[in-house]
Amino acid sequence: MTDDPSASTARKPGRQAGFGFIFALALMNSISFGIMIPILPNLVKEFTGGDTAAASEWGVLFGVTWGLMQFVCGPILGLMSDRWGRRPVLLISLFGLAVDFLFMAFAPGLWWLFLGRILNGLTAASFSTANAYLADVTAPEDRAKTFGWMSSAFSFGFIFGPAIGGTLGEIDLRVPFLAAAALTSINWLYGYFVLPESLPPERRATTFNWAKANPLGSLKLLRSKPGLLGLAGVGFLFQFSHTVLPSIFVLYAGYRYGWTTSTLGYTFLATGIAGVIVQSLLIAPVVRRIGERNAVLLGAAAGVLGFIWYGWAPTGTMYLLAVPVFAFTGFLMPGLQGLMTRSVAPHEQGQLQGANQSLMGIASILGPFLFGTVFAWSIRHEAFDMPGLAIFLSAGLLVLAFMLALVTARSVTPEANPG
């Protein structure tokens, strides 16, 4: 087995694995996820009798539980994809997501929603495995551009998903979850019947090593390559800071600006359009000109400015004016993934993404707890007069990410030995 990460992926007979296949899967997945974004917090709020602070605290429990499941299971799913291929893991993940949506659609109370979050956290690996898939089929020098397009699939989900969810939610809060379950099931069928495998048997890991499948074992990979741990730290701080939006945004916008479900849907539409423009049209030429490291720095700086603006904005109109600025955070993850995937061999790409997912799990544990608690405290103490406090904390985390990227991104080069 070659350890050269630049080696071309061997092709199986029949359909050829490629970007188009995985982009379509990621697009459908992100739309189904986007459908429920403006709905779930309001469903939780309905179960709590309309108490916004209590709904935020339940959101903390949901987020922490989901993150804990990701922390434990992410490395296992990553190793599974290195050993048995990307496609089976994607199918497992999509199945878990579809069942989770059904739990939300028919939940008679909060604890049923909680069980759905546990199941989804146990199986959620669609985007991390998709990133490993793309590393299999893309040359190293093209990965930042490809990961940018992959990020645009998520932004497309923010264009169509929340708009669909907001519209259906005006009929009934349960209807969007049924739509998301149906779309995810279609996505599973697409994966089963259409999506080809990207990692041929001769390039897979020869064994499934349980020592690497636990969170601490998977993180050893990050310490084994020059600069990789620091880059992973940048990604962790980025993910940590961005948990503020799914943790509190719907409740925050409703509390501070009085936005309805449909208004939230249109806001996600605007955010998604801005993200798609950056990720699909700007990343390739800009990264080609300034390099992956500077793309990471640009994304972090835009995030700092955008979060400060979001937290300060006294009106909904002022909030929306920051959307184009915040869209430039889209440069960070494609540049970062481009740097990180150059540093590991083909049979380690799943392990790398599993380690990243484990870190994302930690962020998903800490983020909802920190931001949900801070938001609940800030609105219960109105005399303090700073409902955007949690968002300002997110800006501070991205300041740290920017400073860490200044140091660590220098130590990873295209010629890094994958060992």
C-alpha cells in the first residue's frame, strides 16, 4: 500500500467515484438539515410553555448530548470508513438522521426529542466522511477549491432548507420534520443505488485498530504530523465559535428582533446565498492567488468582524447588513482542510476526519453549554442590557483561532511527508 497522498485513486469497474456524486448527496443532506433549523427551537419552546430561557436551557442539554455522542463515535466511524470504505458509513449516517427526524415529527414530549438527538449523535458522520471521500478523488492542489464547493452545498441547504422549513412550519411545527425525513430517505436511496465507493480495497487500512478508534487514540494522528495539531486547534476554535448560531440564534432573533418563523427562513435564505457566492465563486481564484494559509486567516478575520457586528446590531436591519461580511468566514474551512489533508496518507483520511469530528464533538458539548447558558443569563438580567453577549464570546474565540493560524499554518507545506 502506498503512503503517497497524491497518488491517484484506483477505480473500480462501473461508475467512477467523483465530486458530482458526493456533492449531490451533501446537497440533499444539508437541505434536509436546514429544514428543521428554524423549527426545532420553537418546538422545544412550545413544550416548555413559551419560556424562551427554559427552551435555551433544553437546547443546551440537546447540544451537549449530541456533542458527547460525536466525541465518542466520530473516531469509530472514521476508522470504519478507512477500513471498509466511505459509502457504508454514509449510509449508516443517513439512516440515523432519517430516524431522528421521525422522532422529532412524532415526539409527544421533550424526552422523545432527546432520544432522537442521541441516535443522531451516534451515527452522524455524513459531512466528515464526505470530506474523506473528496480527499480520495481530488488531487491535493485542488482540494481547497473542492472543499469550498463542498461548503457551498451546506450553504445551499441554508438557502432552501430553512425557507422550506419556515413555510411548512407556518402550517404545523411537525410538518417540516416529515419533509426532512422524506428527503433524507431519498438521499439514503441515492447513496445505496447510485453513489459509488471512492476508496478501493487496495488503498484501505488493513485492520480496524480499536486503539485508534477511541477519541484519545484518534487524536494521536494529529500529534504525529508536523503542524497538524495546531491546525486542528484552529478548526476546533472555529467550530466552537460557530456553535453559537445553532445554539441560540432562533431564540435570540425572536427575543431581540421579534422575527417570526417565516422571517427566520428568509434570513437563512440571505445567509445561504451569500455563502454560496463566496464558496462557489471566490474560493478557487482567491486561494490560487493568496494560498491556503492566508485563506484561513481571511476567514478567521471575517468571522471576528461578523460576530462583533451580529452581537452589537440593535435592529434586524443592522443585523442583516453584516451577512455579506460574515460570509467570508467561508474561506477558513476549505483552506484548513486543504492544508490538513495534504499531511496524511490515503488510508488515514478517514482517521483524520474522525479526529476532526471528535474535536467537533467537544465543541458541540462546550458550545451549547456556554452560549445557551450565557444567553439565558443575559436575557434574565435585562438590566445588564447585552443580549448579544454570547455572540461577542464567539468573536473572542475566533481571535484566538486567527492567532493560532498565524503560527501553525506556516509549518505545513505541500511537500509535507505523509509518513
